[in-house]
Amino acid sequence: MNLPPLCEAFVLHFGEMGSRWGINRTVGQIYAVLFIAEHPLCADDIVERLGVSRSNVSMGLKELQSWNLVRQRQVHGDRREFFSTPDDIYAIVRTLVEERKKREIDPTLSMLRELLMQAPGTPQERHAQARLKDMHELIELLTNWYADVQKLETERLIQLLSLGSKVVKALEMKDRLFTVPGGKTRSTNHNS
Amino acid sequence: MNLPPLCEAFVLHFGEMGSRWGINRTVGQIYAVLFIAEHPLCADDIVERLGVSRSNVSMGLKELQSWNLVRQRQVHGDRREFFSTPDDIYAIVRTLVEERKKREIDPTLSMLRELLMQAPGTPQERHAQARLKDMHELIELLTNWYADVQKLETERLIQLLSLGSKVVKALEMKDRLFTVPGGKTRSTNHNS
DNA sequence: CTGTATTTTCTGAAAATTCTGAAATTTGAG
DNA sequence: CTCAAATTTCAGAATTTTCAGAAAATACAG
């Protein structure tokens, strides 16, 4: 691997981590190299840095593009294609979450919905449906939260995340302010 | 696979999904079977339902236990060991997040911290460190949010998630209430 | 302690995946 | 259009993962 030690350490770790996700090691490494690169790189730059075959890099880049995690760029006066990751790391995370949702959550949600429509034939199926219903509700709660929060501009999102659970206390205070003294505390609704 | 159609569909899907995570197909299926089971199951029950080898089930259960995703239970007057998933699906998700954090995020954070301590030798390394710093800050923001929110009881958590981004508006209102008219709007701080 | 039920570990075979070099295709300059 | 540079596809080799069945270990009743 043709990289300074610090870069190499990062790339190796990222490769390992990648393989704990569905992504294979090389694809993870390609991404890491692009992430820390000073300029967009062409495929042969990556070959040189990682010491893997040209075809392997080609496949890896194709995979990363299918995830929208790398963009293809033109360098003036150069016929080759160059690749880079977005500079904005928040944008990267948004993409990552979006894509994983699309590939893992959405299909699961449709599966669950479909199975919940069926009439259970046995007590075993009836019980299974009850469990599936719990799972479905939780996933809906989470995806609705995500869909909502995902619309915020980064600045707002950071604000929200920084607050963490303090939000709950803040809202209690607000509730107290707007609730008739002695009346029942107005509960927050549970819709998206 | 010896299961009613509805259960089988769920188990198969879960197995597929499992293999997109690091988990292998059979382990995913074992989990699914336990998740929808009416009672705790012993290893042979799982063998019968999934039609895989006894040894495979043994390995799979061991793996799931290492993730704290299944618990081992005793059935009165039976020498065999039985397994089940927690009833509370929120608890399940908490465990899942906790374990993934432990295995993926925490090691990444230490790696990043370590590399950020090093003195960059080349401009290339200097630039890499800048990128690593961005990544480190974002991960810290997210894990701090998680650490904070994770402490909430489920009821509160649901409340918080249900609100989604409406929280931001609510807080703006609160800010307005407590800000001196004409003064600069007090910004919310960015610490955990 | 003995014998049986149960679980775990081990081993090699089968399956899946990752990866490479070669061949085929695409792209664009001249 | 022609040619060379660049990229992609492909077939099979190398590697890794998964899996079943055998063997070993463990637990426990009597």
C-alpha cells in the first residue's frame, strides 16, 4: 500500500469496518482513499495507492457510485475520469442513511405490511403477526422521525442533536407555561 | 423449512437482511424464528423449523448470545436449554444499537483520536487529518446525542421521536419568550 | 461411577465471494 | 474514420465463509 503511515492506518481500519457492513474490504479502502484525498483521483491513482488490480478498482467504484457515495468529476484537459467524495461530511452521512434506508428498511417495511394484511391461519401465525406489528410500529416511528429531521438544514440539525434529551425538559417547561394550572398536563401527540 | 407460510416469509426475509449486515443468513433466520416464537425454543426446535444442522444452530445461538440478542432460559423439569428474544422491542433496539456502537463506532473513535494526535509529516497527511477531524467531530456529536437520549425511559423516547423536527420550532418559541426584545437571539449551545 | 441426553468443537467439503489478467468495449483526439 | 487511451466485462483462480456430520466434551440422573 503506497500511502504515508497515517493514511494507511485510516484506510486499513476503514476497510476492516467496511467488511462488517455489507461492503467488501477493498470497496471500503477505495472509499477511504477518496475521502482523505486532496484532489479527485483517477482509477489508476487508486490502483497505485492500494496495490490492487485495476479491474477491482473499477468494480469498487461502480459499487460506490451505485450508493451515491462518490461522484465522478472531469478534470480539464484530461480524458480520464476522476472521483471524489463530497466535502461536506453531513451530506455524506445523509446519503449513507438514505441509501441504507432504501435498501434495508423500505423492503422490510413492505414485507411487514404485506404479512400484516394476511389473515392468520393458526394461533402460531396470529402470535407472529402481533410481534410483526410491534416491529412495524417501531420502524415506522423511527423512519418518520428520520423523514422529518432529515429535512432540517445542517445548522438546525446540529442544534437539535446538541440538545439531546434536554429537549424533553425544555418541552416540559413549555408545557407548564401553556397548561392551565391545576389542569391535566397536555400530552404531546404521537403522530409524525 | 417447517413453518406456516407467514412465518416462513418473515424468516426468509430476515435471513436475507441479516446477510446485508455482517450477520450470516442462518443466524438471521434463527433470530427471526425466536422473535416470533410463542415460547422459548430449544436448539432442536430451531433445527426442526429451519432444517439446518444441529451444529449450525449451536454456532448461531452462540453468536446471537455474544450480541446479547437472545437470552437463555430454563424450562422447569427439562434439562435442555431454551432460548428467547426479549418481549420488549424497544429493549431489543437498544441492545442492537449498543452492540453495534461497541463493535464499530468505539474502535473507530479511538482510531481517529489516535491518528489525530500524530504530527503530520507531509501535506498529504495534514490534509487527511483535517478530514479525520471532521469525521471525528460528527461521530462525537452523534454518539453524544445517543448517549444522552439512550438514558430516557421508553415513554419519553417515544415522545421525543414523535415530535421529530417540531422540537426546533417549539424551542424557537421558547427562545423568543425568554429573550430580551430587541436583543440578539440567544443561541442554544453545542455541547452534549 | 456409569450411562445417556445434550451441547459444543472440530474437520473437511461445498458454496459464495473476491480478485486478477485478459479480452472486449467505449471514448475521444486527430 | 482510425487509432490509442481508458474503462468495463468476463472467466476462472484464490480466498473466505458457511455448513453438515463426526467426535469430543459436558451435564446430570440413577
